[in-house]
Amino acid sequence: MPITITQEGYARACGVVRNTACARLKNIVPATSGLPKRYYVAAVLPTLTARERAGEAVRSLIDVADLEDTLFVGDDVIPVCQAFEGWLDDEQRQRLLDCRVDFTAALYNTTVSSEIWQFIDALHLKLCLHPGICRFVTTGDDADLPDFEHFAFSFALANARHFESLSSKEAA
């Protein structure tokens, strides 16, 4: 389910040469270990120039990105998600908040255990790695948003990790 892109896809979407793409992505941790290197779209969006961001680069990146057919978004993705959230403008941040509210309400309606709630902060951050949510947050296109009532519990089960419980880290 994570939305990822290669250096070649990044170069094509942004209209830059491969060397420029390589230079921009050199400090981004790849989402996969194999070749070609794949990067979370949420991780590469902050590398765009202001002109690219104002143009069609954001939509192009999402359009050429690849989608994995899994709910699991990966381990150690919290820094990627936090950087993505810091990159968002006010309108995009509001759309992400709307998704979080819908996710939380759906999770509340489908969860009988209170255990999952210790992971809610990390789960809220990880939502941006879902292709439909990433597209909606960055472009306003809601065509691929998940049906939160059917999505929330499965996403939470697949992505809740004890070592990423933000609330327990803050309490410690």
C-alpha cells in the first residue's frame, strides 16, 4: 500500500535529469533495499523546489508512483511522516487532519480492544503513506480515499508497532 517512486520516476515527474534526481534523493532513506531504489513519495515531496511545488510536479509524482498491494507501510517511517507533515501548507494540513478524524472515528466504531489506542499517534502519522490519502492531502483529489469504516481497523492492525508507540516514548 505505500506509495513509492524510483529515481527515474522522480526525474520524469519533476522534469529534471537523472543526476539532479540522484543528488536530491541522496539523503533520503530508500523504502526498499533492492534495486532500483524506491522512495516513499511522502519522503521525496519535501525535496521539490518552490516552482516545482507550485507547478504540476506534486501531481506528476503521485501519478507516476507505484502502489504496493499491502496495508503495511513499513518500519521506521515516523521521521518520513513527520517531515512530510512539516512540508504541508495550511490547506493540505487541514485535509490530513480531516483524514485523521475520519480514521479515528472509524477505528473507534470497529475496535473492541483499548490496546490499539496506545499507537494512535503513530498511526495518524503513517496515514500519509497510503496512496489515496497522500493524493488527497497533497492535491485535494479524493477519488482514491479509502472507505475508512472498512480500512481503519485493518490498517491499525498492520501498522501498530510497540517500538513506535509515541505516547509511551513521551511518558518515559
